[in-house]
Amino acid sequence: MENPKDLKYTKDHEWVRVEGNKAVIGVTDVAQSLMGDVVFVELPEIDAEFAAGEAAANIESVKAVSEVFAPVGGKIAEVNTALEDTPELINKDAFGEGWIFTVEISDSAELDNLLTVEEYGKLLVEGE
Amino acid sequence: MTSLKRTPLYETHVKAGAKIVEFGGWEMPIQYTGIIEEHNNCRNYAGIFDVSHMGEIDVKGPDALKFVNKLVTNDVEKMALKQCLYSPMCYEDGGVVDDLLVYKMADDHYYIVVNASNTDKDYDWFLQNAKGMDVKVDNISDQVVQIALQGPKAEGILQKITDCDLSKIKYYWFDYGKVNGIESIISRTGYTGEDGFEIYVKPEFGPGIWDKIMETGKDEGVTPIGLGARDTLRLEARLPLYGHEMSDSISPLEAGLGIFVKLNKEDFNGKTALVKQKEEGLKRKLAGFEMVERGIPRAEYPITKDGKEIGWVTSGSFAPSLNKNIGLALIKAEYVSIGSEIEVNIRNKGIKAKIVETPFYKRG
């Protein structure tokens, strides 16, 4: 699946969609495919604050646990409660219904540290 | 670091789109289409597994019976020809060297199947114990391909390509026969909780038999199964995994494998220690549990009760056939009663679980 052009990315395979002062966060299709069948998502608490790079959620596949890092710092505004009963949305629609949480961006300058779709694509080809 | 080994079926897995990982020194398929789908397929139809990484040690000679019976905790003396026997193999202190399958080929000939990652250690252990005995011990692991065919459709599929009457092979027995025209050993054994077979052939015939089974079983839904689903299948059936449920520091009695430890038989490695352990009473026991609150238990997570650490998870996973999160844990003996509440420490939070009956899954 193609990585959408309107999103920002991290080297840890998260994606970010900026909506005003809010950032919607999920993991990329490459990430879900590496994880395999997702069976549980541990969501952050609403209003919890995370610094950029801090682990905010955990995705459990059958085999392993993967942390989801907050790509930008801020306060958790919403969490995707649909993942509580249908965690497989991450496998089925990583860039859409599989979104994980949103944060109120505390410092928009941090957005500049994120990767463009071209940079993320290059990272996938070259490896980390 | 030594280079990773590949089974003769490696190319077959790559062609089938398998995701390959390192396991016990081998490059093995962890999954083909997805762990849950493969798991369900094996439970509902049939699954084919490459288990060629397992080790095979051949023991022949006048002292073969005496030798094997000294190594393992189960009683080899009672075995009939063409019978298979599961047994732990212990050190003198009661810790486990490995768990294995013994095939009785003749009164003076036993064929022993051991865990992949333990093969070299086991072979050394066999050689050490063979001193002063009239036996010939050979590690023939690289001369054997082992394919498992498991699931309700396994017998029907395999019968189409073998001259061996499979209905005559009872659970934990084997026979010789041609599979796809190739001389094989076929046993009704497995590691999934389903009916099924394990087939042993010379390496060069592995890919041919694999392809033939895939082709023959296509309409009956046979699919290849990787190590990921092999683990969830065996866990649901409460089949132990070396290094998790038992190890050099977890005895077979603690692991709940007492029925495979014949304390009444003549001397065997670990007997004194195990008899003592039994007489004194077990301080730790293996118990099955399921999560009450949300969370997935993983190996080595601590188990607590009222804030006090009482043991750890030996294996844990989402269980596809049960749609629950389950695990096995080695905990202080006083806490193993069915229904009792425990907590699994997941990322520094105590998440509620309860002790349940095992096996978690039993085929209908």
C-alpha cells in the first residue's frame, strides 16, 4: 500500500496527520505488516501528556509488543476506542480507521522534525 | 557467531511467501499468511509444518535400552516395537536437559527426536552418558527431514499418498511406509492438540513430499503453518516448550509432567533429586491462567498476588481458538487452585487473571 502524501512520518513507522492544532497518529501499513495480526491495543489516557518520542501506546500482535511513540509532544485529546474491540482495524486500515490517538500539539516546531512521504519512502528502501 | 542453518525446505518456504526468522540457530518460517489464519486452518482443516530443524539421535547396541532408560524419566522398558514415548531427560539435580520423543525401532535400536536448539547439547550429553555402555550413538539430524501434517483432515490427505494403512497407527505409534513413493517413518504424533502425523524422510525427498501434500490436500484446505501458529497451537493444548515450561532450573515435576516421570523405575539421571522433590512437596507448580482484564501475558512477566511476587509467566499469548488471552505460569504451589485470582505484571501494572483448568483447548 502507498504511503499517503498528505501525512508526516517517523522513523519508527508512525504517521501523523495535522488537523489545526491537533495531530492524529497511527502506525504505517509497513508497520502493521511487520507486526502481523494485531490482537490488543493499549491506549493512552485522555489528557495524559507525552513528550515527543515518549511511548504513548502499545500494540500487541500475536507474537510481540510494539510501542507507539508520540511523534510530537502534547496532551492526548482523543483515543480510538474502536480499537478496544476491533484491534485488527490496524491491520485492515492502518492509515484510516486504524488511527490510534490524537494529541493537542504543544510545540508546532516539533512538526519540522517529522519525515515527508519521500523521506519515509527512502528510509524504507535503505533501511535504518 | 556461527552461520544460521536452513532446512531442505527453505526455498519452498521463501517461494510460498513465508516471513523468515532466526530460531534456535535456524532460519525458519514464522508465518506465511498470518498466525491467526494459520492457527484456525490447522484446527479446522489441516496444516503442514516443516520441523526439520528438530534433531534426531540414533542409538543402537546391546545396551541401548539400558542406556536410554538411564537418560530419560519415562519408562522405555515398557515400550513395544513401533511405539513412541514422550519423556523429559534430566540432569542429576532434576533440572531438564531436554524433552524428547523416543521411537522404538528394535529391541536394540531407538530413534530419538530432540529440540532443534538443544541438539548439540543433547548429543554431548548422550555421549557422556554412553561411557562404559555398549551402544553406538549418532547425531543423524542432517540426514532427516521432518514434516508434520496436523488437523482433522490430516489423515484423509496423507492416506491418499501413502501405502501405509494410517487407520492402524494409533496415537503415539508409528509405522514404515511409502509417502509419495518414498520410504518414510510415519508416526501419529504432533504438537498442536490435533490429530495428525509426523513424517521422517531423507532430506532430498522433503520438498517433493511437501509439494505433494500441498497439492493433494488443496481441496481439503491444507496450508503451511509457521512457528508463530505452532506456538499458539501448542500453548492452547498445554504442550510444554523447553526453555519456558521446563529448563535446567525447572524440573518436570514442577512443570506438571509427573506422569512422564516414573519414579519407581530403576536408577535414572535425576531420580534421587526428583524423589526428594516429590517427598518434600513441590514449592512451585505450573498453572494455566486466563486474563480477566485486558492485556496479553508474555513469557517472563511477573505474577503477583496481593502485591507480592509469586512467580512468572512461562508462555503467554492471545489464543485464537478461544478468543482469550491465556498463559502458563510457574507459581508458588499454594496459589495454583482453580479459580484463584492472580495478577500479571504488564508494563508495571497488575492486570487481573485467574487460574483455569488446562488444557485450554481440547479437540471436539
